[in-house]
Amino acid sequence: MREKAMKSLLEKLELKSKNIGACAGPDAWYEDPKGQELVSFNPTTGEPIATVIQATASTYDRVMNEAGAAFLRWRMVPAPKRGLVIRDLGQVLREVKEPLGELVSLEMGKIKVEGWGEVQEMIDICDFAVGLSRQLYGLTMHSERPAHRMYEQWHPLGVVGVITAFNFPVAVWSWNAAIASVCGDPVVWKPSSDTPLTAIAVQHIANRVMADHGLKGIFCLTIGSGATIGERMINDSRLPLISFTGSTRMGRRVAEVVARRFGRTILELGGNNAIIVTEDADLDMAVRAILFGAVGTAGQRCTSTRRIFMHKAIAAKLTQGLIKAYQQVRIGDPLDDRTLMGPLVTKAAVEDMMAALEKAKEQGGTILYGGKRLPELGEQFVQPTLVKMPAQTEIVHQETFAPILYLMEYEDLDEAIRLHNEVPQGLSSAMFTTDLRQAEKFLSAEGSDCGIANINIGTSGAEIGGAFGGEKETGGGRESGSDAWKQYMRRQTNTINWSRELPLAQGIKFGDG
Amino acid sequence: MTKPVTLATPIEELVREFPESVGFLTRYGIRCLRCGEPFWCTLGELLEAEGISEPEKLLASLNAFLAEPKNA
């Protein structure tokens, strides 16, 4: 993107060359002179886009105080009224879908249609949350005592801490923020240090909506490193829920620290997602789905396809199909309409990918396509890579956040499912088949052990209506749709005695004479 | 290279300032990134968690690697 176009994009989203990284609402941007400067780089060119003055302990506390005060008011606003704020947030997001999506592409490198798709996901979750605001249902139960009524209701929980990763720099915030706010919870957000500008743009949008409703402290931002702001958040008992997206190692740390203070966590951690392609699969469909799953977002989605188990009978044909498809992937500027794969997010990510490929080769892997850096395009460009593995070795068990796809063969379905479930992660999975029995087996209790299991759809590209998350080292959390909202509220069981007696449960007589 | 890496260097800073460290440390079975995000700990804490018995020795090798002309 040329400098003039970039400047215009930043202006549309109220971004300046230097921005403040702590905010609790309209006219509540907090700057501490001690705050360190964070430079956001364009992964396509390696050039700086703009800078952010990061939050400090002092500005973090100011934000937390505002969020805490907002909670006391917000929790008593009827949920359908809270929903109106989210309705308006969705409307503003519709207005800024193009520039915000392009900023996502500019700052983290996913292609433009994926950037726009991410903003669409924000809009979709706002729509979902508006409906949800009238459906925060509790159950009623029949009391065992006469003239008693028993029911449960769901109350707001408190201020929610949201810690997100670079790869979905805006959508994951919205999954949490839209649902939490209709549930009556303000949100304090720590975005990835690789994507601070998209977070600031979102904060400006949220501020606009808060200003229209005379609100403050419902959507808050604290940009800073994990070691400073992240650690502060997970140790902060004013945050009864921490929603964390990131690595398994950090998720374990978050879980331990938050559990120590009896807080709750929603953990969305690593994935090592596989597709089983059976002998009777529609291979054209499978190739297209695998290509999107493994190459989309340059293999940097939590749900990216990383492993393929191919039945021996179709392995050669599928491999050829994939090589042909990979050869056609146009790599380049993510803001160019013709590009299918942009750069990796950082130089470190490139190093991580190359190191993983070295390990794969040491462990018997053969690179069938790709495997190289593309310095002629820029320091952070790589080829999407197909690696044939003789077995599911140690490196295949690990998640490498890059466009590496390991291909392995199998002979019978039980073996394929065993290998599929052998890795420590359990996020997303898929099978391509036209055999109903194999499909049902894959979805059964003895099939995929993942939180997401699909038939004839790839591993990535989930809709907001379902609960998103995974098992095992993926952390067990569920965000977005279905009944994920319950994690943002506290359940209260109420029993009301409208009789003139005082019967005890279980028929106990106590001092009744 | 502007300043040497120490055991107190945060991993977040290490991968930003010295991305080549990522490949170097992977050779020793130590990965600094997962899900594309760096760990929040220091290098010393990461080496300890990974059971590296002589962290100072590995640190010296890392600094020597980073001082090589192609990485500096």
C-alpha cells in the first residue's frame, strides 16, 4: 500500500502516527509518560505503520477502575437495553467494514477478503448477541415443598479480561465483547503486541457507540506486553473471568494463576488440526478445502489444517492434486486482489517455520512442494509447503504456526482415527468421505476427539453460531455461539416460599415439637 | 547486534529484536513461539522450564550466533 493510501486508511479509522494504548471510553485515553513505545510494522514491507504508547501499571489501574465503576451501573441495565448498544456497534462495524478489514490485512498480513471476512464475523456476532440479549434463559424447577417456587437466573459476572492473539486481531475481541456486554460485563482487552493498531481502531469504534449511549468503561483497552499487562490481568482479582487465546504453554500459566484466585478462564489454545480423506472421498472438494485450510491466512489460524491422513488408494492422486493447487497459489501483497497468501506476521514466525521444516527433514520428511523463503517479495514471505512424512513424528505432534502441511497415508479407518487423536491438541478436525458409515464413525464417541468435527468441510472457517473451542491441550474453552454466554454470567438458584409453613427439604423435622 | 541477550531478556523482546534466535533455539528443542505469539517469560525462565542444565553456556552460544555477520 502506498504511503498516501495508508495515511488515508489510518485517518478513516482515527489512527495517528502516535497513539495511546490505554482507554476506558470516549475522552478517556490515558497516557503515562513512562509508557514504552511500541512500533507496529507492516509485515509486507517491514516498514513501520505507526506507534503506540503502551499502558503502564498506573494507566492499567485507571482503566480497571473505570471498568469496575461501569459494571456497577451496567449490571442493572436490562439485558435487552444492553443489546441495543451491541446493535449499534454492529451498525458502525457495517459502516467501517472495508477500512477496518484492510487495516487487519495491512497490520497482520492476511489477504483482504479474509480481513473483510473477519469484520463480517464481528457484525455476525453482534447480531447474535442482540438476539441473545432477550434469551438469557434460566430454568424453572418443581420444588419438592408445597407452595414453593424454585428457579435459576443468570446475573452479570463482573469485568472480563480478554487477551487475544495476532491472527484474528478483531474477531476474537468481538466474540467476547459482544457476548460479555449483553451479559452485563464490561471488557478490558489486551490485544497482541503484533496488532495494536487494529485494537486502537476498534476502541475508537466502540467509543463512538459508547458516546452515543452516554456510556463509559464498557469496552476498555490496555496495550502492553504479556509480561507486564498480561501478568497483571491474570493476577487481578477484579477480573473474575479471563478469556485467553494463545499458546498452550501460556494457557497453562493463565489457568494456574487464575484458578489460584478462584477465577474462571476460557482458554482457546493450540490446534493441530487434521483431515482424514477416505478412499471414496470427492477429491476435487477435498483439494479445495485442504488448500483453504492449510494456506488461508498463511497457515496462521488456530484451525489451520496441519495434517492430512490419506487412504493409500487415493494418496497419489490427492498428493498430485495438492501439488498442482499449491503451484497456483499467488503470493504477495495481501491488499492486492489477486493475492491468495500474504506474508507471515513476523520475522520470528519465518524463523520458526524454517526451523520446523529442518526438524521435519531430520525426522524423515520429504518436501514435495515449497519450503523456501521468498526474499524477492520481502523478508516475511515464504512458500506454502507440503511435506510427506513416513510417520507421525515428534515435529508433527507440535503446532507450527505457518503454512506447513504434513501428508501421511493410512490403510484402515481405525488406524487413521488413532493417529488423528494421537496429538496433544484437540481443536478442529474433518473427514472427506461419501461413505455414511465412515462419516458417522468419525463423529461418534470413538471418532474425533476434537471440539470441532466436520464432514466434507475443512477444519477452518467456523461460523459464529456454534460454540468455538477444543479439548485436551486446546484448553476446553468455548466462545462465540451456542450457550457459551453462560461463562460470562453467574448462576443463582432461587427458592421462594409463598406458604404460611416452613417445611424443610428432604422432609427434615427440626424443632417442630 | 546492539546489546547482548541475557537470561533476563524477555522472550517477547528477544523474538522482536533478534528473530534469528527462534531458529537457533529450536535446534536445542526450545521453541519461543506458539500460535505465533511469544511466551511471556524471560529467556532464563524458558531455559529452566525446558530443563537446560547449563543455561549460561547456551546463552553464550546464542550471543556468539547473533554476533555472526549474517545475523548481526
